[in-house]
Amino acid sequence: MITAIEILLKGIILGLTVSMPLGPVGIILINRTIKRGMLSGFFSGGQIHK
């Protein structure tokens, strides 16, 4: 029998996997966020999607 917690955890894992940025732009944003901080990564993403 599948419990509600198991379904919730599977849903969270699936949602995070699907929402991960892919491609070269996503890698650049992740790299900037790690090196310069969350705010820098956030504003870099805003610049690219204009």
C-alpha cells in the first residue's frame, strides 16, 4: 500500500527534476549563482530572458 507521504515525496522529487534548467544558459546561471551568490544568479536570469 502506498502512503500519502510516499506520494508526496515522489511528487516533490519529480517536480524538482522537471523544473531544473537545461542547456548552456541554465549551466551559466547555476555557475554564477554558486560563484557570486543567489542574488547575482537571479538577476543574471532576468537579463537572459528579456
